[in-house]
Amino acid sequence: MPYNAAADAKADVARALAEAKAAHVPVLLIFGANWCEDCRALDKALKEGKNAQLMQQEFKVVKVDVGNFDHNLDVAQAYGNPLKKGIPAAVLVSSDNNQVLYATKGGELANARRMSESGIHDFFKQAASVKSPAL
């Protein structure tokens, strides 16, 4: 299963921020749950083809399990609560200063199972181009 309910999300994020800072890349937090079909579809899509290459080159990725919206909500809240309009949700965080560069606020990935490989690639390629904090 893509989302580990037993993982220490705060420790995973802290570790990713340190690794990302050394690699000069942002951290991509993907919030989701194993019961969510769109979350599983997005996870699968990000491991294949040009999306896998993009993830490896542009981001340090951390998957954060939200269970039934009762797990790691404090982590989501710390990054602007991108879960309001559904999961999967994504937050791009600067490894330099832990500032949110981009966050899904309108459920942009909530139909991931219907998004094409190119659609997912374009979404994250655009996110990767964000260099200053979201307002």
C-alpha cells in the first residue's frame, strides 16, 4: 500500500527537508489514504514513465497518510490544510526555509484516476517551476 499508517510523518518530513536542502530541490508532500482510489491512482502514475523521472529529478517526495481524515492532520495543518477539497492533496515546500511554494486548495488532484499521464506530468512540472512562496 502506498500510504504507511505507521510512519512518523513529522520525522519523514524533517528528514526529507534535510535531504532536499542538500540536493537543492523542494519537498513534495502528497497527502492521501489507501482507501482512496484517486490516491492509489496518483501513486501508481508517479512511479511510471516520465512522471517517475520528474519526481526523481525535481522533488524529494514524502507520502503522508491521512487515514479517514483522522491521521496526521497536524502535518496537513502546518502546511495550510490542503485537504479541505479532497485527497490526494499536494504541497510543495521550499527546502531552504520550509515555506509553502504551492498547495492544492481546490481538489486539483481529486480526480487523479481520470487524469492522463501527461496531465499529471504537466501538473507537477508546473508546480516544479514555482520558486517563490504561495500567497
